[in-house]
Amino acid sequence: MKKMTASERSWAFYDWANSAYTLIVVTAILPLYFKASATEAGIDAATSTAFWGYANSFSTLIVSILAPILGTIADFKGFKKRFFLIFATLGIVFTLMLAIVPSGQWMVLLIFFILTSIGFTGANIFYDAFLVDVTTEERMERISANGFALGYVGSIIPFVISIGLIMTAQMEILPLTVTVASQIAFVITALWWGFFTIPMLKNVEQKYYVERVPNPVSTSFRKLYVTFKNIKEYKPIFIFLLAYFFYIDGVHTVINMSTAFGSDLGISSTTLLIVLFVTQIVAAPFTMLFGRLAGKYSEKTMIMVGIFVYVIVCFYAYFLDSAIDFWILAMLVGTSQGGIQAMSRSYFAKLVPKESSNEFFGFYSVFGKFAAILGPLLVGVTAQLTGSTNSGVFSLVILFVIGAIILLRVPNQVIR
């Protein structure tokens, strides 16, 4: 950290700030809290699961529609940080408000979750785009990796505190109910996110921009139209985005469906949480290792390494039949999940024109979000046809192979 500039360090710390949200709100605590709230209101399990899926899809759709448009507007001087602040504030405020939703009010809980999700994802568009402003091209891969690594470490601290509170409530060690302990976890997440966002707001500024014009909104739509019209000029960018669509879909599917996969093997929820915790610890140093190796061999090479590891994961999953196998699989995922995402971000940042980084990171977000559709569908259909979850995970090899083939076609050049 001492070798990083103030702006690089402040930018990386936003990963530390918001990763607790991913672990606590998206992955671990809120889904269970929501299910309990819906059950209390008399909603059956299938219906509540369906509504949880609808909420995730709706928030994804909203951000996907807004991302390229707001990204293009944010390329004008002074707009990038403003939009970042608006979305981050939206996410933080409604994460805090999750704690005051009355017990059993599952629909209000769902609405607040949608707003937090839009805030979290929207802020990340501008955060990712700030990478071109905070560092040089020669340091992008390492700074991006440091951000992801800090995120893994930063998410562990509030996660351990939150899980500790919930477990002590379950064992009646503290005079707390599980509901109150979960609500405290949401407060911790919001405060953690908000406090560690301050360095980003204080020390990171937009260096690359387009000068303001009288009508930035209408001008942005015209700019977006010109980008699509001249898409051949940005061939390396859109070939990469197509490759990213496939392989990142595989990555996200493995991460998001790991809990369900483990449950099918008969692994307890407590053990699954411990595995998730250890995976975060493993991911941090390996993400930094990816950054260092990319400085020597290039981001594209390290993305290919990450894809290769995930192909091994899919093959190993086919033969999985014990808790030990699941631990081995999780550790393999931990070696590459942060690295492949960090290298994708820095590689893309080098491809795009710096003064239009927000516009193109809007597309990056869209491709990443819509990539969350195909993988789960592929796993589900394959699992149903074969009667085996193992076969469903194995089918993800298709996405990684297609992604690798397309990635190899990205020209070795940088657009400026």
C-alpha cells in the first residue's frame, strides 16, 4: 500500500468499502432474512424464491438500461464523481434502511433491496471507469488487482462480526433475536461502506473528460449513436466484450450457485459459510499474484490462465462426491475468481479511449450483468436432463471455451 499514490490507494479502498455489501446483503444474510420475513407473512417458499429472483432481474434490467446512457453523460467534465456519489449514496442509505423494515414486511424489504442493488451496481460503473484517472497504463493491472484483494479482506471483517452476532443470538449467548442481529448486520454494512468511501470522494478526481456542452443529455444520446454507428473503429473493445460475456458468465455462475451445489452434496449451512469465509482469504493473495504476473506476461495471458483454472474446476465438479472434494473445488475457485475479474477490468481500461471511459464501462457493466442469465440456465437445463447437479456445473465448460476462443481474437493493440 505504501508504494501506491494517494489516489490509487483511495480508489482501491472503495473495493474494501463495498465488498461487505456483496457478501452480507447479496450472498449470505439478506437472502435468508428475506426468506424468514416472507415465511412470517405466510408466503410459501417457492413464491418468495420467485420474487427474490424477480427483484434481482429487475434491478439488473434498470442498471443495464441506464448504464450506457449515464456513462456517456458522465464523460463530460465534472459528472463522473457526481454520478458515483448519487449511486453510492442510494446504495448506502437503503442498506441502512433494511434494518428498520418491520418484521414480516417482505415486500418493503424487497423494494429496499432493489434500490440498494441499483445503487451498488451503478456506483461500480463509475468506480471502475475511474481506474483510468487514478493510475498509469503500466500500473493498471496491479492497482486493479489490489482493489479486488482489498475487497476480499475488507468484506471478511464485517462478515465475521455479523455472523458472530447471528450465531450468538441463535445460541442465546446475547440478549438478541436473530432478526435484530441480522438488522445490526445491515447497519454495520452500510456504515462500513459509507466510511471507507470517504477517501475515494476526497482524493480521486476525473482527469480525462469531454468538455461540457449546453445540452449534455441530448449530446450524450448522439454520442452513443455515433459509437454504435462507428463500431468497427472499436473492434478490439467489442470483441473483448463478447469474450467477457461468455467467460464471466461462467465465473459468476460458479460463485452464485456454489451454495446450492454444496447443499445438494449434503453440506450444512454452517460449513458452507466457513467455506465461503476461507475462499475469501485465499482469493486475496492470489488476486494480487495475478496483478504481479500480468505486469510480466500481460492481462490477456492471465485471463487465459484464469479461464484454464475454471475449466479444471468444471471437470473436477463432474466427479465431486464429498465435502473434501467441495473444499478442494472452493480453494481452486479462490485462486482465480478475483484475478480474472481484476485483470478483465484493467485490460478493458487499457483498451478504451480514456476520455470516453464511462461510456464504455457502461457497456462493460451491461455485458457483465446480462452474462448472469445464460450460465444458470445452462446449469439448470443440463442438471434436469441428466438428473445430476455435477453435470450441470460441468456444462459451464462450454462458456469458458467459447470465451477463450473469442478472447484470442482480440487484436494486441490499444485504442487511443
